[in-house]
Amino acid sequence: MKQHLVIHLNAARIDASSIVGWYLFGVANELLRSGETPLGQLQAELGDTFSEGETLVLVPGALVFLTAAHIPSRQVRQIKQALPYMVEELIADNIEDVHLAIPDFKPNDDQTLPVAVVQHHLLIDWLDQLYQHGIKPNVLCPDTLAVPWRENSDNFFALQDRVICRNSAFGGQVLLREQFAGYLQLLKQQLAGDELTAPQRRLVYCGADNIEAGYSVLAAVQTTIDAEATLTEYAESGGEVLAAHAVRQIDSLLNLLQGGYKVQDRGGNRHWGRLAAVAALGVVLYSGFTAASGAWFAYQARQAEAQTFSLYRQLFPQEKRVVSPRKQMQAHLGGGGAVNAVSPLPLLAKAALGLRGNALQLDELHYRHQQNDLQLQLHTPTLETLDQIKQQLNGVGLNVDINSAARQGDSTVGRLNIRDGQS
């Protein structure tokens, strides 16, 4: 048994001053300490109370898209090869710009495969800031999957400004409170057309700090769906409930740290790792006598890879963690690496016209040459303002998709994808 440290991030962008919730659990999963601390001071706050154990980081579920794909294979290698092609049609982003994560099990031939989709730049930023401040996560998971859940039920976790909806072991979404009524209407229509297989229970949960929100969500579910629902009030805060539930199911969580982001050793297989290293060394030595040319080219490839990492660190010394130089370089350059003769100026001019006269703060602007589109991240006072901006952009001949919208403090953070309506 070991200790667990759970850290809950609440924003897309974090830095040393960002307040994070943290929860330290003992070897019997009992809560030892908790608090809310600026990320840059977390190590000092913990001191010597957490030295060995696992670190689990919960990231905003609104920024991780949970979906599923049907891939008729049980071979992990084939599944990973086919996954990008199966998911590409389900997302608005370029498949090269996102990271795909799947559960650690092999599905049956007739079983859909759960998939988590998160943008590379978000994952890289989170890990860069965490490592920079001494936090080395073993598991990184959307907080959507930390909500209490029971099979054959719709589960709603009420927070102050949002509702986390979870309907399966790896399925769910995060909604602003003002979006929840629309979600319930869609759920009602779905249940009306699929009564035989519809979940029989609607379960609402809330922490001690959100009792009023819990009763509000309960009333909305009972009124809209016209079905019996129950409310579970926890004695702990909402953040502690999510952290405790995540710790109890840590081995079955959908860990985003896969592929190039994978943590190589979670601490339980060190001896086997040494034996494997010795065996691998013997294979390499034997192969060296029979395939010297292959070893030489492998050495050259490693040298080239090392030079790539070295050059990237020279160009961008401020980044503490380098996972994929190619993808991170593309993020800095703001494109997919291909040359396109299409000028962004007409699209920018229309976007500027459509944004005029609105109360907003532009955080990010990213132009993709291949798709000839713009990706914007905006701060607006309300969700209605964000929708008004969308309508205004549509009015000047642009096609606009709202990829995500989340409440952050007193404002709404939205991500828009803008394309020319004539393209």
C-alpha cells in the first residue's frame, strides 16, 4: 500500500499562481491533509508529508472529449493503428493536434472502445507546469470520470456553476448550469424513443459545499424527465468526494498519460525491469555479432533523435518537459508544417468585423494553413455573449463552431473554430 496525492486543476492554462485543490490520502485511503494552494507553493506546503507514493492529477473534464469507436479487432497494435481514422470524423479538431487515450484493456470484437480526446498543447502545458513545480504525475485523468457512478443509471454531480454528467464507466460530459436544462430535454427525447434499454435510475450527488445546487439539479431532473430521482448528500466537500472516488478506482481510470506521455515506471515492477534490462542487453550483444550493420544504423538513429531534442531545448529553453519535438515545434509555429498559398488575411478581416462591438478578451488566435481556419480562445462575460458572437460571425459569412465553453471565475472561456462560409 502507498500514499496518494490528488491534485485538481481547474483551468486550461495554469502557472505558479494558479490555485489548485490537493488531497493527501494515507495507505488505507484515509484523508490525511487537504487544502487549496498556489501551484508554485504546493511542494513547500506538503513538505515531508508526501515523499513516496502515487500522484493523480484531475484535469477539467470540459476540456477532454469522451467518445467511443467500434474497431473490429482485439489486437492492441491494430487498434492503435486504426484509432485515429475512426475518431477523426467525431471531432472538430485536426487529428494531428489531439492526443488519443484508451482504457488499459482489450475489447471484444463486438464491443465499442472508449476514447478520450485532448489537445496536445493543453496536455503539454499542464505537464510542463507540473514538472516545473516538482509535481510528477503517475495518472492524469479528466474529473468527469471521478464522479460516483452506478451501472444502469444516469449520474449527475452538482457543483456551484456546473453539472458533471456520467452515464458509463468511461462516458460523460461537463455542462454549465445554464446548459443543463437543454441536456435534460435531449435526454427526455432519447428515453421516449428507447424505453426498453433506458437506465432505470437517476442519481444526483453533491458535496457539503453545494447542497443548494444538489437540490436544484434534483428538482430539474424530476420535473423535466418526470421520473424518480434520488439525492446523495456527502458530508465532505465536492472536491474531496471526487478525489476520494478517484483514489479508490485509480487502477481502472482512463489515464491520459499514454504513448509519448506515458510514465515508464509506477513503482511496482522495478525488479522485473532490471531483469528485463539484463535480458535485453544480452539480446543486443548477441545481435551485435550477427547484425552489426543494423546496430550501426540504430546508433545513428539514436544520435539523430538526441540531436533533435538538444536543438529543440536550445530554441525553447523555457520548456521544462520535451515530449515530442515535432509536435511541440508545430505548436510554436502555429501550423501543421505544410506550405499553403492561401492567405489568412481575408479570413482575419471577416473575423475582426464579426468580433467588433462585443465585450471580450482574446486569449489565443491560431491559424491553420491546411484547413484555412482560425481557432480562437475568448473570455466573455456570459455564455449568451459567446453565442451572440457566434451569430454575429455567421452574419458576416463565416461558419463558426463552439468547440468548448466553460465557466472560469466571473467569465466564460470559449473556444471557437472559424471557417470561411464560401470555402
